[in-house]
Amino acid sequence: MRYVEEFRDPELGHAMAGEILATVEPGRHYKLMEVCGGHTHSIYKYGIDDLLPANVELVHGPGCPVCVIPMGRVDDGIAIALQPRVTLTCFGDMLRVPGSRGTLLDAKAQGADVRMVYSPLDALRIARQNPDREVVFFAIGFETTAPSTALTLRRAKAEGVANFSCICNHVTILPPVRALLESPDLRLDGFIGPGHVCTVVGARPFEFIPADYGRPVVISGFEPLDILQSIHMLLRQLAEGRCEVENQYRRVVPYDGNLRALEVMADVFELRPHFEWRGMGFISHSALKLSAAYEEFDAERRFSAPGVRIADPKACQCGEVLKGVIKPWECKVFGTACTPEHAIGTCMVSPEGACAAYYNYGRLARTRQVV
Amino acid sequence: MSASERIAGGREQRVLEIIETARSKRPRFRDERITTAHGAGGKATQTLIEALLVPAFGSPALEALGDAGAVRIGGLDLALTTDSFVVKPIRFPGGSIGELAVNGTVNDLAVSGARPIALSLSLILEEGLETDVLRAEINAIAAAARSSGAEIITGDTKVVERGHADQLYICTTGIGQIDPRARLSPAALRPGDRIIVSGTIGEHGTAIMLARGSFELDAEIVSDTRPLWPAVDALLEAAGPSLRAMRDATRGGVATVLNELARASGVGIVVREADVPVHPTVAAASELLGIDPMHVANEGKLVLFVAAEAAEEALAALRAVDGCERAAQIGEVTEGPAGMVLVDTAFGGRRVMDQLVGDPLPRIC
Amino acid sequence: MTVVRVDGERGLALCASEDGARHTVETGLVDPVSLGDSVLVHAGVALVTLPG
């Protein structure tokens, strides 16, 4: 905790806020996107907006792995959970994501054996301890958690845990970012890069953003000081006319990533030709499925599931929130028909979702300085 | 390069106002089935109570939604409360279901300003429960009752088939006499009042979660279950008329208590994160699991709202009570925004602290 | 988190945060860890060994 405490020091925070104020060009408006849901959560949890002038607008990106899961995939999870002898395991956030006819928590109330775990390794242990159950892990996450699923599957294979399988909804971060850059809707000035994804994939894959699209990127850690420092570094790049990938999270992120993790992922997974992202449509080569060598652990092969594409409810504007086109409070149903208790869309369910973060932490009228 | 003006987002402000209006309306119960979220003590529980239960019974005493119900009989002001205990596992570091069953009910009386007098004890036993286990719980109940000063004067026992009660469920009902020094009400908060907690928070829920052993996580945290009447007695003595309200922070944690009271009194609350006492091990375990200790259940902590001028004395009196040495002032009541709890983060920003809908840790009491 | 016990054979380590909570962690994706090393952990897997 002491290590972490330095990065939450309020005096240092104030000092950094002062430097940001000094770097901002008077009258200029900056739109910086934080890609990762973990950053969105931190920004609201620590009230970082309070330390920024109104000139600096933080736009929330699609980096929330729960938020981007389409309703049809939730239905598939529920269909599998309702089958005999199945124990479905998932992260806590997934329990209240709405499918077309309820959530996994509702399925549990109807008698399905749905259990929350904190890691796929917990799920594998449940499988070992319950040989008469079919234990299925509903895997979600970007490249940060994919290695964990991959290692778990490797263990399952090595130990011959035949009653274990996985529904794979892992997605990769770069294709949606590229889709955003291609979209005419947004004019972003820079990106706060996903620090934990980069511990796996490295900083190198982000070079295309300055190179092909002329936007600076700063890979950031998750403590409030990290985020403020990264914002400062982006503003300085813009002030100095530089455009490159900088690594603020140097203490953790290697330029080339974690080669072993990438190798394990390449062994256990392969890219799906395309995958539907909630609110963003189909994006090619953006998601993972189990490779041929691990087919036997693929729950989508072992069990039947509807596999139907379900359109989002008309009232839902999650797509626009995920792309940063609108702020959470600009969604027509935010806080009224769509609340954490009764969520219409996924952005309101996960703690990393922009709507949930804003509703739970940020729902506050603020006055901010204008430079 | 200095700040030239301050602006507030006009459209955003209007949206926030619409949301507050929506939140302040009486909720409707829209779920088709009961889920574990309804048992968590958070928003789902609140909706169940306010939309499904309270309207059915037409009782002003119930509408007050205090920890105990008040009733006047033959000139005596009495408090009545009831609680069921379904904690799993039944034994955990720091205690067991038997202790919770006494302390939980006795504490609901205490924080309502009532000295606990008598308890009823209802047992639902699972077929196959080992007698030694039952005996141990009965002894725990007896010891806790002696310690609390309340007498068990009546009870009931049922047995259900294997698989229907997780070893045992307990229900206790308690009656107490409201102390003449107490002038407590959830609607009594005034701007400027100070908020005090009686010690470090988040221990009970964390201890249960670790005892379940379903996570590869291990730390020495014990439940904080204890009777709170001694603390309440000391507070009534030191600051009686200045005490506005008290709650024991069980399911849903301190965050739930603050939100409920802010709503009941139509005031705002600001908490200073740096002043909230949390044991470092609880903080570390919670951080690992992505849980905020403010949302985690306690079983021996009270939250107190006291007029500013009496806060120092109240705090001193509390700290002199066994087990409350780490009592601390954590925030204050404000004019507004009404019904909202805000946190000044240790980092210097400000954010909202709402209740959770459900609970990441089911069946903790 | 800090490594407090190593099980090299199974590629696991018991790690503890400074204030006492302990966690079993997969270590197959980082160079072999020793007692006292600091690691960044996600979903039960050590992704990076931290400096110092």
C-alpha cells in the first residue's frame, strides 16, 4: 500500500494540476480519450475532473469489456447455464448484464447454478472439486485477462480436467480504437493509453496512432497521479508540436510487452474473423476464440446455444457512449429509465462502464475553471 | 494563463435535477422474482421494503424505517426489533451465527436509544445438523446474551429436511425500553452536524468472505461482532440531547447508513475519505477484490450523527469504551445536495458515494 | 504484491500485499520470481515483475 500511496498524494496531485493549468493554451479546447474502463473508473473515483480546467475534456472510450458484450452473447451464457449439471462461473460484473430476457442473476433465481469467481483459476478449482458438474467459465476481458484464461486452459489440458470449458468473449483493444479513428463523429486530440493491456501487448502496437492518424498517445498507469501526469504529457506534446507514443507507466510496461503471455495466448486462442461489439457493430479480427488445439474446452462446441444476434433496445444509446460521442448524462434514458438497479444497457452495469462510473461517483454539478 | 472564469454545465445540471426528482419518488417493485440482490441491504433491498412491504402494512412506526419500531404501552416507550441470521459459514474468524443473532438484534435496539431487556430465539435446524455444532451455538448465544444484558425469555424450534437450511437459521426478536436521554430520529439531521464511526470498518464482511475460502486470498481479519449498548450508554451520558441519530452499519456498510439518513432527513452529507478508519489488511484485501470498505458489512460498529458543539465530547466518550478506541469523526451534514452523500477523496477530488444495488458478498449475516 | 513463498514446480507463488492479504498467483508469464520480489497481478496471474 505504501508504494501505491505515493501515487495518491494530494499535494503532488495539486502540483500536477498546477502544471496542467500552466500548459493549457488559453481558449483552446482539448478532447482526450481514455481508452480503458479502468481509467474511467479511476477518474470518477478520485474526482480527477475536479483538478482539471474545463478546457480539458476527458472522453470515455470503449475499453470496458463487460460493456461491449452484445445481448445475444449474454443469452448464450444463460442458455448454457440453464442446462442440466452445468455450473456457470463468471466475474461479478457479468451477473447483471441484461440479455433479451433477463440477466445471469435472474437465471440464478430461476434455478441455474451461476457462481461468481475472481479469476478463471477459481473456476478450474470448482471443476476439480465437482467432477459431476460441467463447469463453464464465461471469459471476458481485453488482453489483460486473456493470459489468465489461456494459462487456466493450459492447466486444464495438462491435468485432463474434462468437465471444464470456456465461453470465450475476449476482445482486443486496437481494432475498436482504429474504428474510432476512422469515424468522422469524433475529433480527438490524443489518447490516454491502457496501462494494463500494454503490460501484455507492449507500447509498440500503439505506434500506428501517431504514425497514421497524427494523434499523440501516452500509456498511463491507474493511480490518480499517473493519470494526471499522462494528461500533462499529452498536453505538452500538443504544445510542442510532437506526436508520439510516450510511456508514463514505464515502471510496469515494457515496450515489447510480455512475450510469454503473447505466446501462451497465441497457443490457446485465435482471432475470430469478426465479432459484434455492442453499439459498434461488427469489427473484424477484434476478438478471440479457442484454437483448434483447445477445441475440446470450447463451451460453444460442447453445448448448444441460440447464437442469435439481438438488437439493442431502441432507447439504448450505449454505442454512442462507448464511442465517446455523447457523455453518459446526455443519453436520453440515463438515470431515469436506465439506472444501476434496472439497467437498459451495459454501460450502467459494470464499474468500468462510463455510465455506472458517472452515476455512482460523478453525478455532481461542478464548477470548473476556464483558461 | 490563470483561470478567467468558472462555469457550471447548464444542460448537465438540468439532467442531474431530473434524476434527483426520479430518485426521490417512491419506487415501484418491478422484478418478477427475488434474487440475492434483494437480500444485500443495498438499493434492491430498499426497493423491496419501500415498494412491496411498507405500503401493505399501513403503520406510521414502520414508515419511519428505523432499526427498531417504537411503540408506547401504558406510558412506557418501548422499542421492538427483529432480525434473521442466515450467514454462511456459521463459524468464522471472530465469531459465529449464535453471537451475531444476539448482537445484531441487541444493537438495533441500542442504536434506537433502547436498553435491551429481553429476546426471543427462533431456531430453524437442518436435518443432520451435528449436536455438538448446535451445542456450541447455543453456548455462544447464551454467552452473548449474558454479555449484552438481555434475557432470552421465549423461543421456538423447527427442523427442516436436509438441504433446506444450511445447518441452521436463527431469528431473534428483541424488546427494549427507550432511554429518556435519547431524542433520536432518522429525520433529525441538521446541516453542520458531525458524523462519527465507532471504529475501523469493513471487517465482518471481509472476514466472512475470506472464511468462505472460495478465493485464493488469505488475511488475518476477524469479525467485529460485539454488543453496542455500552457505547450507546456512554454517548447518551456524554451528549444525550445533542445526539440526532444512530445506526449500526450492517449489510450495505457505512455507505448505506449515510445514504438512508441523508434521504430521510433531506440533507446532504460529506465524508472525508482520509479520516475513515480502515484496518490496513481490510483495505488491502478489499483493494484486491475491487470492493470499497464503505460498502462492506460490519457487526459491531455504529454510525453517529451529533450536533457540532457536542462532537468532541461524544468522540471522547466513545473512545473510552472498550472496542471503540479507533472511533473517528469522518464527515458532516450539509444543506445539500439533498439526499446525496459526497466524498472528498484523499487525493483532493470529490465524488458521489451511492449505495450498491446488490452485494458482492451474499449471506454475510 | 510481494512474493512470500514460491512453488516453482507448479509455477505458483503466494503473494502478499504490504498490509497482509495473501493471494495465490500464477507465475508462468514472468521470469522466475524470488522471495521479496514485487509483481503486478491481474485475474490471478503475475504479468510483470516490478523494479525495486
